Amino acid sequence: MTSKRNEKNELSNRIKKLLSETPGLSVKEIAKASDVNRQFMAGFLLAMEEKGDVYSRKVGPARIYFNNEVKTNE
């Protein structure tokens, strides 16, 4: 069980780093960069948003994600 938790923590850290370097990515772009399924990524990002790690904006039909740490440091 700890290995799954470690994998999720690693994925979460990679996503936060990716969004720090390239803010405003879609679920599809983040999923492709992280080499995971888009549907899984959509749920994972929703959970990260609920935790306060990332935030999103709706742009047309897409949801665009940003690292919350970048927002609070501006």
C-alpha cells in the first residue's frame, strides 16, 4: 500500500513541478506529459484541487490547471 501512496505522491509532485514550469495546461496535456490516462488524470487533478495543491479555470469546454503555489507567491 505504501508503494501506491509513494507513486501518487511522486505523480503529484511531478504535476506541481510541470505546472510551475508551464502554467495553464489542460488535462489532456498534463496526462500526456505524465504518461497516464486522461480520465485518470481528470480525477487525480480534481482531488489535487480539493486538497489545494492546484487550481483551475474553465476556458470553453476545457479546464486549465495551475500550480497553487505560484498563485500564492504572486
